[in-house]
Amino acid sequence: MNLNIFRLKSEMEVQRKYPDILLIPKDREKGYNAVMIEFKYLKKNEENKLQEKQEEAKNQIKEYAEFEEIKEIPNLHKYTVVAVNDKLYVEEV
């Protein structure tokens, strides 16, 4: 994927009250969708906390989706990604 077609925003820009990654198409008329991703990490011995961590990520992404700036983004796809050691668990919200 060519990331040059997106504007990238990250939580660092808004004092940690922002999605981990927000990709907004520069040219929306070409049919590209916006993507919001919230990442979480668990140590290998914490895999039993996976559902809890996924729920935490979902709640955060739902909160971010209510920000006025984000509400206005059409065709926004939202995902949570929880890394547990060498495995990734991805959910669409």
C-alpha cells in the first residue's frame, strides 16, 4: 500500500487523547477509505487478559470516534490490534 495517498495523524499530536493511528485519504474522490487503529500490547504470560485488553481498545476507539474532527470523516474503518508476544489479534469495530 502506498501510504503517500494518506494524511497520517497520531496520538502524539494531541497529548495522548487521540487514536494511535488515523489515516485520512488525501483525495477522497478516488474511493480510498479512512482507517483508525488503536494498538494494545500484552506480555506472553498475560494472554489470559486478551478479551479485557480488546474491550479497552474498543472503548477507546469508540470514544475517539465521537470527537467532532473524527465524526466528520466519511467511510471511516475502525480497528483494534492487540499484540501478544508474536501474535496479533485484529478486530473491526
